[in-house]
Amino acid sequence: MENIIHIDEKWFYLNPDTRRFYLLPREDDPYRCCQSKRFKIKAMFMGVTSKPMYDAEGNLIHDGKFGIFPFVERVAAKYTTKNRDKGTIETKAVERITQKVIRDMIIQNVLPSIMSKWHAGLSKDIFIQQDNVRPHIQGNDEAFKVAATQNGFNIMLIQQPPQSPDLNWIMVEILQVKGGYNYKNPHHGKARLERLGLLPKNVKCDQVIVDEAVHYLNEKLPNESEELEYFDNEGVIDED
């Protein structure tokens, strides 16, 4: 997970339907600039984050925060009003997020942020994982590939697998029930282990459980010729 960066979008409303304020007796009510309760002003942001990175001595070298960027455009005002003159440059939220808007956001904001904040001692082969909404560009986008291979970087886009839980800590339980949904989700005390500096990067798995799961799959999928490569010989589940 050290070379995987996650991106996602989120809408934020400027004025929600309800908001609670605590005012002193002489304070005026807050001014609300929304002209219509039906058509509320909203803006979308793209967040870029990854797993925090540490060096061999356990020192934090990057907190995993690459930035959060608004989908906005700067346009000239078409008319003169009491608030501004015609031609004044205004910043407005992009209301319709298209593939072109996503492409421009990644090329102009996401990639430069990653390249400028990436630690020099780490591999420059990086994956950006996104979900599967339609406006997202694909990894074979020509403009993206040109921008993603600058300065010695090799940044690739990958799609989030559908309905994929985080299996790092519950894979063993899923194997024990042969892939069923009736697995237990035990508490591992990860927060405590992290505070103590004892949080492992890999999850140990009994070789017997692995062998039983492989045997079960071979019985269910007799025509499957590909080897299972999720486990090494010591029964260690890699985070990747």
C-alpha cells in the first residue's frame, strides 16, 4: 500500500437545510446568502490521500495527505451589479462534473501535488486508485499518460474493485468459513498496537487454513488452471 494513492470526490452544500447557532442576546442572526431553498449552492472537492509512510527507523516521512482541491472555474462577470463591475473575474463552483473536468483536475492539481510531495527515497512507480463512476478517466487516457510520466514518475490509474472490503485483518476469518459471509470480525486492538509501535505490516495465517482453502477451491473450480498467488510459503498475507 506504500505506492497506492486514493482519490475521491465529495459534494458540500454552502447552506444546509438546518444549522444550529448559539447567539448572545445582542448578537444578530447569521446572514444566509442562499437565494433559494430548492436550489442550494454546492461545491465539489477532490481529496487525495494515501497510507502514512515511515522510514526504516519508524520516523514519519509523509503523513499521506496530498491535498483537497475544489472544482471551481474563474470566469468574467457578464453584467454590472451593485456587487461588482462587468468583466470582474469571479470564482464559481463547477456544477456539472464531466470527464474533461475530472481530467483537468487530475492533470493540473492531483499529479503536481503528488510529484512535489513524494519522498525522494521512494519508488516513483505509483498507482492512483479511483472508484468506478462514469466521469472518471481510464488509465489509457493519452493526456493523463503524458502528464503522469514527467520527472521520472510512472503514475498509473487503477479502478477500485466493486464491493471490496478491507481484508488485511479479516482474511483469515473469511478463509476459515470458505469465503462465506458468516465470518467473525474480531477486535485486534490496532490502535493500541500502533501507539506501541507494534502494528505489523503483514498478517500471519496458519498454513493449515491456507491449504484447506486451496483444497476447497480446487474442488469447486476443477477447471481452474491458474495458481493461487495470494500467499507465500510462510502463510503471510501481503498488504498489497
